[in-house]
Amino acid sequence: MGWDIPTFADVLTARRRISPYLNPTPLYSYPVLTDLVGTEVFVKHENHQPIGAFKVRGGVNLISQLSEDERRRGVVTASTGNHGQSIAYAARLFGVKAVICVPERANPAKLASIRGLGAQLVEHGRDFDDAKAHCQELADSRGYRYIDSGNEPHLIAGVATSSLEIFEQEPSIEVLIVPIGGGSGASGACLVAHTVDPSIRVIGVQSAQAPAAFRSWKERALVEDKSETIAEGLATRAPFELPQTILWELLDDFVLVTDDEIQDAQLRLIDATRNMVEAAGAAATAAALKLKGELAEKRVAVVLSGGNISRAQLQTLLARGG
């Protein structure tokens, strides 16, 4: 592995680095959600970030540290949407050219945001992994600084600041449930929780329709699998080595939820919190509902990782809810 594993000290440094640009997000408890799960549940509202998702923390932390040569050359990355928004946002903040490769037919709300932030958008391939392969070709041929969406210590340290805020806002949290796509958010959560209090349980959750990270964690080996989920933030066919290395050591449990369970959780969150919730952003709540018996009498935090649901996705979701 060619990357350094970030430390808790790196997370503290990341917070100092991003705090001039990003405010802490709220952690709220909702009686309706607490009743549904059967124990006190707190929602970490990363959908309140300026791009509507937690990834912006990592983007600002990484882009702010680029060398003069890297800033001059510009950056390129692949994304299903939220990571791309984070790099586009940070690149605009620091005056860096950014090229974002996304799959064809990606979430139009996220694509509009990337364009609006001034990044060059390249649509290529049927899924994230196709877009990533094209992205690496562009980095090689045009000299851009390639930003891997998972195997980047500065991204992990940056997004881990969300978990740091959770335990500062509610020190009594005993269980933290986090969605896993590439795994940067979950691995950052593990680093923080293990340092704050090793008794805190961190539970990862992924769609059963895109289980590569789950299978890799179970088998302690990098395993590719299908990627057929509606939750583009969880849709990766190939796992990432750096986050998995951290998860293998520190993640307490990992569960799969179906896309139907994710959509049900979206509706529950919209009703309970009056917030827009994208599918990946509801995965942690779906897991809390699935594990409700196991979570009894625990103080639980779930990460609402993003709210970037497109109009068409919202219409489909509301029609499902009757």
C-alpha cells in the first residue's frame, strides 16, 4: 500500500485547516425517529454543507495543501457526484482548475452543481469504475494531479471531522452508524471513535445491490462485485485499499440493507426531519431501523451524509410512498 494511514492528529489538523471555510453541521434528535428505532437517535446533518454532502470536508482539506506545481497543473478526479462536487467547490475556493469525470446518466442535480462551481465535467462510462479508468487516462495524458476518491489520506482526515463534531456535540453517543461507498467517511469515523472511546461501536452500512466494500470487509481482501443500487453514493464495483485497511482493523460491524429499505428510510427521514435526503444519505437510518432490537437503550448517531436528490428521484420516491 502506497499511502500513509491518517491519524487522529491529522483529523485535528484538518479541522483547523477547514474551519475558516466550513461551519460545523447540526446534530439533532427527532422524537418520531426515536420512536421508530426504539431508542434515542441523533441525526448528523451533513446535508447542510454548502454542497449538500459531507465530502466537501475532504475536498477542502486536500486542495488547500496542494503544491504550487499541482495547483498550476490542475486536478482530475472521478465521482458519482458528491466527491466531484467537493473537489469542484474546493478548487474554486483556491483557484485551481478541476476536471471531474462522472458516469453517463449521473444524478443531474449533482452534475448541475459541479458545472455551477466552475469545474470541467466529463461524462464517461456506465458506472463509477468506468469513469475512474477514464480519469486516470486523462491524468496520465494531460499531466493533471490525480485525486483518488478513496485512497487519499487527506480526504479521510477531512471527512473524519464530521465524526469529531458528533462526539463533541453529544459525548454520550454509544453507537455511530455510517454509510459506506468508497469508505472514506466510515474509515474516518473509526479513527475518531477509536481514539475518543474504544467502546463506541461504529457500524458501516452498504446497499445489498452494491456489496463490494461489505464483502471486502468480511473476507479481509479486496473483492469486486456488482453495482446495481439506486444509491449512487454507494455504487462502487471495486473497493479502495486505504479505507479497507482501516475498516479491517477498526470497524465493529457491517450490515447490508436493500434498496427498498433505503427508500423507506428516505421517506421516514423526510417525514421526521423535514429535510431532503438522497438515497445514500438514508442508508445509516435504514440500518438503524433494521437493527432496532440490537440498539435498544443505546444512544445512537446516524450520518445523513447527503441531501442531493434530483427532482426525478424525489418524484419517484414520493410516488412510492403513496
